[in-house]
Amino acid sequence: MTQVAIVYHSGYGHTAKVAEFVQQGVDAVEGVQSHLISVNDVNDATWDVLAKADAIIFGSPTYMGGASADFKKFADASSKVWFSQGWKNKVAGGFTNSLSMSGDKLSTLQYFVTYAMQHGMIWVGSATPGAQKPGDVAELNRVGSWVGVMTQSDNAPADVTPPASDLETAKIYGSRVAEFAKKLSA
Ligand SMILES: Cc1cc2nc3c(=O)[nH]c(=O)nc-3n(C[C@H](O)[C@H](O)[C@H](O)COP(=O)(O)O)c2cc1C
């Protein structure tokens, strides 16, 4: 069975919610097993899950124009894996959530791409068409991101934001990454 891990950080629950929808998308692909891992729960067992994964999807809120310190701590810890190129040729993807529509989320996704390339991974972007009326909260990919998934949450609890359209965009992306992982691991 193809294995897809989603490893994320979330300080206040919004990115965690997006991660859950990415997982739903992964789970929608037959023959694929998902693993949802918070960077705050990483231990020997989760490093082992990551070692065996066919794909790893990275998620972080955008804090101060980049990935959060907690995510970066995880990334730096993965340098042990880098020494043996343990993630080489795994499929990679990423998502980020923040308060502003832009909020410099692209910096976070571009960091994920660089991070994945350092590990010799194969990056999969989002293929969801951009919103035709970006002001319409119901449209998929309303933030307009193709490098990976960008979602936007208001300054409100995670049970009401980000909106359903962003969560669906994340779910579609989870399926897309899982499909690639499945093809490559066949
Ligand atoms: C330390 C910190 C820095 C932030 N920096 C940004 C930023 O650069 N751009 C932005 O749009 N929002 C920024 N925000 C808002 C968060 O991205 C937003 O609250 C997001 O929902 C947090 O996700 P989380 O609930 O998964 O932690 C920042 C929030 C914090 C706490």
C-alpha cells in the first residue's frame, strides 16, 4: 500500500484543520494510507513512518513571512535524514495558512520547495484552476496558488475559518499528491 505522510505545525489550530482536509484527500485515493503527524509529536516512531513514506506533504502557518519556528525545528532535525539522502525520490508537496490574503505565504511554499529539493524529493504543485472572482469566498483556490496550497483564515476560531472552499482546495491537493505517489510506487 502507498504511504503518504502529512507533517505539519499549527500554533492555533487553523493549519491543523487544513492538514485534516489534506488527509481526507489522501484517504480518498484507493490503495493509499495516510499518516497525520504534528511536528510537536515527532519521535522515533514518526521518523520511521516518514522513512517508509512514498510521499511527504509539509504544512505550516506563515509566521513573519515564512515557515514557523516549530516547523523549522523539525526541518533542521531532518538534516540527519539528509546525510543519508533517506527521502530521495519521495514525492513532496506543501500547504500554508495565514491571516492575510497574501501575507507572504509564497515565501513559505518556496521554502518548502527548497527544503524538498535539498532532500532530493519530487515536488508536486497544485493544479486547481484559480478563482475567476477572487472576492467570492465560495471559489476553489481563491487565493490563487499553484506552487502548493494557500489557505486564508480570519482572526476567528478554527471551527469557522478557513472557509469550506479553502478546505476543499486542500482536499483536492491531498488526492493529487497521493495519486502521484501511487503511480511512482507502483
Ligand atoms: C508569530 C506570528 C506571525 C504571523 N505572521 C503572519 C504573516 O507573516 N502573514 C500573515 O498573513 N499572517 C501572519 N500571522 C497570522 C497567522 O498566519 C494566522 O493567525 C494563522 O491562522 C495561524 O495559523 P495556526 O492557527 O495554524 O497557527 C502570524 C501569526 C503569528 C502568531
